[in-house]
Amino acid sequence: MKNKKFYNYLDKAAQENWSAWNMNFKLSSLIRFLATSLGQVIAYQEGYKTLQLVEKIRRLSKELRLSIDVKKVDQLSKIISKLSIQELTQLMKAFTHYFGLINLAEKMYQNSKEFYPSNAILNPLNDVIQILKREKIFFKNLNTFISKSNILLIFTTHPTESKRRSNLQKFQRIRLWIEKLLVTSPPEKRYFYVHAIFEELSCLWQSDEVRAIRPKVLDEVNSHLHYFEETLFPILPLIYRNFEYALKKAYNLQTSIMIPPFLKFGSWMGGDRDGNPFVTPTITLETIKTMRQVALNHYIKEIRSLSFQLNPSLQQVNVNQELINSIRSDERLFPHIAKHNHDEIYFEKYRQKFSLIIEKLKQTLLMTQQMAALSPTLNISPNGYATSNDLLNDLLIIDRSLRQNHGEVLAEGKLKNIIYTVQVFGFQLGTLDIRQHSLHHQQALNEFLIKFNLCHNYLTFNELQKIEFLDHLIQSSLSLSVKSFKKLSPQASEVIQTFRIIKQALQMDPKSIDTYVISMTHHSSDVLTVLFFMKITDLYIPSKQSFINIVPLLETLDDLRNGCQLFQQLLKTSSYPNHLQLRNSFQEIMIGYSDSNKECGYLTSRWELYKAQIQLSKMAQKEGITLRIFHGRGGSVGRGGGPTNQAILSQPPHTINGQIKITEQGEVISDHYGDPLTAEAHLNPIINAVFRASLATDNRLAKKKWTDVLEKLSSDSRIAYQNLIYNHPGFSDYFFAATPIHEIQNHRIGSRPSSRTQHTTIETLRAIPWVFSWMQSRHMLEGWYGIGSAVETFIQSSKKNLVLLQDMYHHWPFFQTTLDNAQMVLAKSDMAIASRYAALVPNTKLAMEIFEKIYQEHTRTVKMICLIAQIQEPLEKDAQLLKSIKRRRPYIDPLNFIQIELIKRLRAASPTNSEINILRDAILLSVNGIAAGLKNTG
């Protein structure tokens, strides 16, 4: 395209009559504008021939969706098979960027008033407070409950977030220009905004969509800290202020209130070493340092800004004596600041205090930067802040002085926002969880016992012997020097050094780490092993102090069922009850959605997780323990995904009680926290759901006959699932050939390997690439397989059973959410495209046999769920989501066809083929595109 034509288009687009943001916002017109803009950029960058190819493929794909025609399917496949890698790459880039623009437009629409029906409640915080007030919950009781509540959202990094940070930022900038366009402005400004959008789209087209190298752990840390800096810092204080306003309005409060910090964040990045050899003690320390530096730099910037704004003078208004005394005390630490205060801002006492706060923050930052891994001495500057509480106290001194001297309006402004920020994020942004596999602990323990002549046959002990032995050892006076650990192998030493790093981090900041998660906790001895390592590294001092929570992760079917027995055994020991007592009788238990799903299927996994929560909650209540369930959810439905607020409301009654912890994983993080408005729309319903589930008396109790039905359906569903996945002799061959699993293992998305062992089998494969592979190939069986067979058998056994299931669906949130999430997966799955992947299996007879089983079960499941929900097609009652999925199909389908073609070429290529690396990169681009189009993939 010639430059003249390009600028002519800009002129035309810039002069369009843009409607005001809150007056006439149309999603379809916005998508049309963005798609047209992308098309113009493609034509300018690559020529009209490329744009025509994109349109031809899109049009043909759209026609296929309107009427399945085998000839047209073959035509599409034939066209794609004849294209060069460069042409296929251009197609994939076009469709992938289109998904990014659709996702952006839909998010903007969902955050606009036009998205909601006229009778919708736009403020979930106000909604829940009104509900609680109607139920006669007084403010004093509610405030006490809030102070004891804790909603923790944990950012984890997993190999499903395929979007590069630099490209995500381009989309965010496009969003800002669109928002300006949607407000009426002069033509010359519209021209500038359109040009800026074209600039971002052009740069997006010219940038690499696929990472050139696999990211390192610290790359992932820095990437995700972007969401704290750009999204959470701005929005969290406003969420608390909005909640505060809703409370004051509902309860007619006339005085200022401060909401206790019940909503906080944490991270696994740099702490999760389960199956990731790149997460070392040094990396963990660097992560802690990086997180602290981000927080401290933010406070320095915000308080410096506030100091220029908040400058009342003694010549105009008084300050209280507490502030004067505080300034004098701090000035003795910093004489040079005292001189500046006296010479330059003598009458401005608040600015004086702010200058001293900034200096103390700088000293704290310097101390953080000088931290060294496993240093024998820890430099804690007497002039810096020991903890974030000390900073908070300084801010509250200013707050009190303002309120006592006609400055209430100033205290209620930016200062209060900063106070909320410090309360929520502290110096660490959020706690860093540490996670390791129980097998690593067991191996390190065995080596340790042998090296120090404590026991030479520990691994031969039965479970009761192990418990008795470890309990005695923990209670003993065993003491070791740091030099003793050098006798151990690197593998065992790494385990010990991790605990030593935790101790060092806690000396720097007691809030930096408070959780140690044990993956694949099978036995009580797995928990006691961690307590033993805490003991020898002084993280647990019997009868005196225990510094961190030990959190077993119950992942398998057996472990979920045996969770109560595991804890009852622990409570019979001498050491573990003492540890709990030192932790204020608080116990966190993590339940895993991923591995339980991979092992026994979607329905059984959900049901066993539901039952486990009930049993564990009853046990904790009986023992006088405060229990918090940690939900290890992923983005995909097969890994616990789906709307978070609905998931919370569908949990068993009396299992939340203001305490819940949830992982935010993979592409879900960018989807939920890409910008402040989106984050607010995500977080407010979560708060609403937790408070409703904890306090409201809406009927979520399951009837006995309903739970009996679920037990039967779960059993039959599990049998159907396992008969295919684990009992069919050829299924493994089908999976590894009919999905892009081998290609995904080469995906340079995350730092962590896709398998815990060097030899990849279905059993050793991590649940995440397992789910990701099925999503890419459009089978998506992890989110529905087995439901159809179980329900059909149940309905056929009695004419009354369908009515019973319909009653359960309409009156039991757990059952409804379970089936609704399955509906979403079924709507996104596609058996016609899955059959094209099945054709990749070399053994045609095997491929036909297994695919036919999957196809029949898919058809059966769609029919059964529609019968129960009384609908004609999945998601019929969720018009917005269904429309969004249908909007994407003409663009996702070609990417699947392209991916299949690329896989064929790669698998047929000889090892010496010069195009192998190009093919691999192209496949990774297709993976990115399909993931962006489908969403909820990881």
C-alpha cells in the first residue's frame, strides 16, 4: 500500500463520528473498527495479497460454521497445505492479533454500563452489604468478622500464559487511545488517537509473538510484578474506599472508618520449586529482594508526591505534639534532613515528616539491595524501617494530627489511600509461598539421617514407625552447625538451604514468607518431615516459636479422601499440636484441582473436593482449629477454572467463614489484572461471594438424596473416564499423537519443565500441559468426559430421575456451577476439528476407535446437560459468553487447521532439515493464537 493511501485511510477513520463512552457504546462497531484497522496495517506491512488471503481463509471458515460441508473442509485444508511457512505465519499473526483486539474490546464493553441490563446491580460491594444488613447483621459484628477475614489471591506462573509482556502492554496502550476516541473530541485529536492506534498495531505486527528463549524464573517474577505496579497499586485502595463508603451508607455511619486489610495477595513465583530445578535458594532470595524493591520504590514515589500536595503551614493551622515529637526523634537520625527542614520548610511540619519518612524508606531500600544469600550476618540499618508496621505508624501519626487540626478532608484523601496500600502490600507486596514435592523431602531426610548416623533404614519403616521416629527426633535436643550441612549431596543440601533462606528472609521481614506447601502429601510423615527441617534450621523452636505454616497439598483421589485421617494422626503426636499452638491454632490445607481431575475426571474431582472440604472443616471445628482452604485452581475448567465468584458461592456451607486462598494462574492473571477496571470487576464479585458464603443464610445446603445422586454419578463418571484414559491399551499412543503435547513441551512459555521426570508418560505428565494439549486439539475432554455416560445411565434407571436432576440443577449451586462450567467447555470444544487431530495418529484403526468413543461421549454429554438445564444448546442462557465464543470460531478454526499442517510437516521432517526450527516457532505461534482465542486454557 502506498503511503498516500495509508494516510487517506487515517484521515477517514479519524473523522468518523465517535459516540461518547457512556452514551452509545457498541461492541460490534468497536470490533469492526479494530479489525479494519488491523487489516489496513496488514495490507500496509505485507501487501493486499496477504490481507486477501486472511479474508479468504476467514470467509471460508465462517461458511463452514454456517453449514458443515465436507468439500469446503477439504478445500480449506488443501489451501492451507499449499501455503509456505511464511504465509502460514502471517495468517497466524493476523488471527492471533485479532483475538487480542477482541479480548480488549470485550473487556472494555464488560466494564461499561451498556454491558449490564437496566435492573442489574453495578456495585457488588454495596449489594452484599445490603444483603447482610437485611439479615440483621449489625455493623459492629460485621466489622469484627471483617477483621478476622482473609481473602488471599496467589499469583502463580505456569506454562499457559503465552502472551509476551511487551505485547500485552501494546494492547493496554491501544485501550487508552480507544477510550479517548470514545469521548467526543475535535477531529484533529481523533486523528492523533487513530494514528497512535495504528502505531501500536504496526509495532505489534513487526514484533516477535513467540519468545526467542525460554524465560528465566526472575523474568517471570519481573513480568508479573507489572500487574502490581500498573493495576493493583492504583485499584486496591479504591476497592477498600468503595467498601468503606458502602458500609457508611448502609449503616448510616457519621464518623470515619478504616476497613481491616482482609483482601491481600501473594505469589509462588520464585518460591515454587516443585519440578522446577531453576528455582534455587538464591533465586528465592532475589525474588524477595525484587518484590521489596518494587514496594519500597512505590512508597517513595507516592509519599514524595503527597508531600508536595499536603503542605499545611503552622502559620495557618496547628499540628499535634505527637507529630512534633516524632519529627524531633527522626531528625536525630538524619541531621542533613533536619537542616533542610529547618532552612527550607520550617513551618510545614507535614512535609518535614514526609521527608524523614522518605529517607527511612531509602535506607530500607539500601538495606534490601545489600541482602546476600545465606549471609552469616544480616545488615539491618537502625535508620531504616524494620517492618511495614513502622511505616504505617508514621503515616497514622500524620493522620491523627490532621484530624485533630481541621484536616479531616486531607486525612480522607490520598494519605488514606497510601495507608490502605501499606496495610495490604506491606514491604513485600504479598507473601511468597514456598512449595516442594514430598518425594524431595523424603530423599533429603533419608540422606540426612544416614550422614549423621541417626538412622540407616528410615525408608523401610512403615508409616506409624516413621511418625513415631520423627516425632521423637523433633522433640529431641538435636542441634547442628551450618558447616554440618556441607556433608550432604547438592540435592539434599538444596532442601536444607531453602529452609535457611526462609529464616533469613523472615529476619528481614516477618511477613515475607508464611507458607510452606508440600506437593503430593500422602502421609502424616510428609508433614512431620518438613517440621523436622524447620527444627534443624531454627524455624521451629519447640514450645517457643514456629515461624511458618506447613500446608499439605491434597491432590490425588486417595489423599482427598484420607485428609482427615492424616490430620488426626498428626494431632496425636507431641510435636505437631505444639507447632499449631504456636501458630495460633491455625491450619491451612491446599486442595488440588489439577491432578485429581487428571486422575479421575471432571465430575469425580469436583465431588471429591466438595466432600473433602466438608470433612476437613468438621474436623477443624471439633479440634478448635481455624481452617483456611487453599484452592489450587487453574484457568481451564478441567483445573478448577470458571468464574471465581460462582466457584466460591458453590462451595459447601460453613467451609469458608471469611477464610479462603485461591491461586490465579497462567493467562488468567493477564485476563483478570490487565488493567485497573478489569481487576476491579474481578475482585469486587469475589469479595461479595466470600461474605455471602460466610454470613448470608441463602440456602446452599444439599439434601441427602442429592448427595446420594452425586455419589452415584461420580462413581459411574470415574469408571467411564478411567476406562478410556488408563485402561485402554492404546490411549497413550493416541494422546501423544493426536495432540500437540510434544510440541508444547518445547514451548518457551514458562521456566518450568512440563514433566516432573525425564521420561514423559501420562502418569508423570503435569496436569497443566495435559489440559493445555486437549484444549489446543479441541477435544477438551478433561472438562466433561464421563458426565454423559453417568447421567444417561441414571436417567434410564427411572423416569423420575431427570426431574430430580433438574431440581438439583436449579436449587443446588454446586451442581449448577459444575454443569455450567462443563457447558462452557463443550461450547468451545469441536469434534469436527478434533477428528482432524485424530488423523495425526499413525495407527488409523486405533485413531478411529478412540475418537469414536470420545465423539459418542461428547454427543451424549451435550444431550444430557441440555436435558438437565432445559436448554437447546450449551450456554443458551449465557448469551454474552455464547456470542463471544461464536464470534471467535471463524478465526480459531483456521489456526487449528494451520497447526495440524505444521505438525504434519514437523513430524515428517528429517532431523537435518534446515526448516525444523522455523517449523517449531510457527507451531508455537499457533499455540499462542489458539490459546488467545479460546481463553481459559491453562
